[in-house]
Amino acid sequence: MSASSASRGNLNRVVRCAVGQPRSFWHAMHSALRADDYALQRELLVLKQAAGLPEAVSVLRVCDVVVWMRHHTDHQDVGCTWD
């Protein structure tokens, strides 16, 4: 496994712990990105631009990283049932 694959696996565990496993994750994410006249999507684009990320980085990837950054300390402190 490459270093980036291992890193992505850790990201997935932390994000899965934070959001759980909603019955229809992609429908929930789609709804969240469109809610309030696309407010979340716009905010993620602002964060992407502020970080100077390339066009190839998707809004979903930015969302992954934001959720991971917000939750990783709690994830380590309390353990996670999704590991």
C-alpha cells in the first residue's frame, strides 16, 4: 500500500466516524450541497480558493478534509466504532 493510500484510509475512517453511515450517504451529501441555495458548496469553494488548491481538487475532497480536520482529535481521544 502506498503512503497516499494509507493516508487516504485513515482519512476515510475519521470521516466515516464523524458522519456515520447514513442510509443513503450520497443523497444526503447531494442535498447538503444544494441546501440554502448551495451555501455549503459555495463555502467549500471559498475554502478551496483560499487554500490555493488546483482545479482538479473537488468540492467533495475539500469537504473530506474539513470534516477530518474538525473530527480527528475527538476520533483519537474517544476511539471510534468505525475502525
